[in-house]
Amino acid sequence: MHNTKDTLVTSFALFSLFFGAGNLILPPLLGFQSGNYWWLVALGFAMSAVLVPILGILAHAKIQGTIYDFGKKVSPNFSLIYSLLIYVISLSLPSPRTAAVTHEIAVQPFFNSSALLSSVVYFSLVFIFAINRSKLLDILGKFLTPAIILILVLIIVTSLFTLDFNFGATEITSPFSHGILEGYQTFDAIGAVVVGGVIIVSINLKSNASFKDKKTLVRNAGWLAGLSLFIIYTGLILSGALNHNNFELNITRIELLSGISKQSLGNNANIFLSILVSLACFTTAVGIVTGSSDFMKDRLPKYKHAYLLTAIVGCLLGIAIGQFNVAYIITVAFPALMFIYPITIILILLNVIPEKWASPMVFRAVVITTVIFSIPDFLGSLGNWAPKKEVFDWIPFSAYQLGWVLPALLAFVITNFVVTNKAKKGSNIRY
């Protein structure tokens, strides 16, 4: 059996693996723009950036395998392509973005050095942590996460007790759906299927606990990490909303975070913020590189250097892309997220629900439907390349870039109805 200390260390490690660049810079501006609808935006953000990722961790607790196991019921080929796509996206976008944010907030204000130099130093350290695989859980859970949470709580509590509770008018037309889509940019649903595997491997390296004990440990740690994320996100969104009149309307994400930190922590804000950003971003990058390397090691068991080579390639990609500015990386990431995020959400949900409602036939029908109806949202996110909006108006919720939701739900209900009827008629066909 696992004790409270194990649960706390694992939940802290989960929190730090989730809490990276996007989690830090997105919520304050979201609150700043939402005005008196900050709570509705916070609920939407929590749906895609807290609830779905934690369900992903619960799915890992249930499966206790790798990301490959998430899509096996669709088909082995689909699962392999999906897994590779997730790792390519993770190594190409959220991982380098952590280096870009670290440079802009933690390095640039103090040193007149290039973004390339920052990326080289940053990913050299990520590589060192990634190859010291067996110590990862303890380092994250015992040392780095408590420091991250302490600084965040200082910023949020100071804002809440020093500012008047006055909110401006919202600049967002659909606060709830806007919050959901902004939550995509945290990459946390994708992070769940990546770092959940990291946690499982880390636990296996440390103990020989039973399947049931590991399931209980990961489940409890997941809910605790989720509660912590929800409190921190809501606090950052509320802090942004309370500062509506204190900054220019066209302020950037990073400028707002820096401004709020300076108000909360005074003249030492830059130092505290630099430590916070560096720790939060660094732990996420380590999780992504480690998760990708774990996957390749698992897929290529006969190749003894698979882990090392994947870690090297992941860090080199981080160096190459991490020297671009944060706003550019966020813009480039959006179309990829509009396609891969719905598929990831559906796979997480299907792996969490009871087996009787998630047969291979249901997996295939719902995932195929989600892929098809994600294409219009993906095309609509391509800016100048996007087709006219009217082309996809017939799809429910397409105006909110959530056109996949209702078709996926219908596919789930109809396919389960078909499977249940076939079973009642005594069919021996496996669905």
C-alpha cells in the first residue's frame, strides 16, 4: 500500500509536469479580457485544461501502459500513427515554447544574450535530467513543485487582497467556448497521455507495488493535482480580471504576467517570476522529452540506444524551435491543436468509461467521426488559407470551433445501441 507521502510526491510531480509555459502565461490575459465573465471563462478553461487532462491520468491508472494503448481498440496502425503524431507535436511545439517563455521572462530582462544561447543551455539541462530517469519523480515531487506553488500562491493571494473587486466589460463574445479553446493551448490533454506514461514508468522503477495499489496511487494523485491546477488557474484568471483597469488593452500575455507579478511581489518581482517561469517551464520540457524517449524505448526494445537518441533529437528540436518568440509559436500551434486535441479528448474519455460502453466498434466509430468533424475546425483555423466560414455553418457548434462534439456524441450513442441490440440477439461477433 502507498502512504500519504507517496501520494503527495506523485501529485506534486504530476502538477509540475503539467504546469508549463502555457499554463502560466494564458490564464492572466484570459481573465484580463473576460471582465465580469471571468468565472465563465474559468469554467471553460477548467474543462479542457483540468478535467480532461485529469481524466487522462485516470485512464493511465486504469491501463498502466503507454500512449500506444490509448488507441489500440481503433487499430494498431491508427494507434502507432496517433502516438508518433502526438510526440512530434509535443517535441516541436510545447517543449520548445517552454524555452522561448523562459528566455523572454527569465533571461532577457537580466542578460543581453541571444535566444539561441538560452535554448542551448536550457535543453542541455533538460537532457541531463532526462537521462537521469530513475530520479525524476523525487526531484520533481519533493523539490521543484513546492517552489512553483509557493510563488504562484504569493502572486494570487496578494492580488486578491490588494485589489478592488471591480471588473471591466468583457471583450469576448462566447466566454465559455473561448475558455475551452484557450485551454487547448496549454497542451494539457496531450500532456496527460504523455506525462501519465512518465509517471507510470517512474513508479515502476521505484516500486514493485501491485496493479491495484498503483491504480489507487495514480488516481488519488491525479485528483489532487487536478484540484491544485484548478485553484491556481482560477486564481490567475481572477487576478487578470481584477487588473482590467491597470494595464493597456493591447498588452501581451508575458507583459501582463510580468506586470501582475510586479504589483504583487514588488521590486523583487523579476527575480521571483524568473525562478517561477524557469521551474514551471523546465519541468514540462523534461516530462515531454522523457515521455517521448520512454515511448521509443518501449517500441524498439531490441535497440538499446532508442531512449538516448530520442532524448538527443528532442533536445535538438527544442534548441532549433525554442529560439522563436512565444507569440509566433502559439500562432503556429493553433491549427495542429484544432485537429489533434478533439481526437485526444475522445480517446481519453473512451478509455475512462466502463468497458461495456467502450467496445472496439464504439472506439472506431467515435474516433473516425471525430477525425472527420475535426477537419472543418482545422481548416477554419488556417487564417488566410481558411475556406469561407459559411461552408461549415450547417455543423452544430461550428461557430464555436467545436463542430466535432455533437457528431462524436451521436456516434457514441448510436454505436452502443447497435452493439447492445446485437448482443441481445445472441450474436457471437466481437465488436
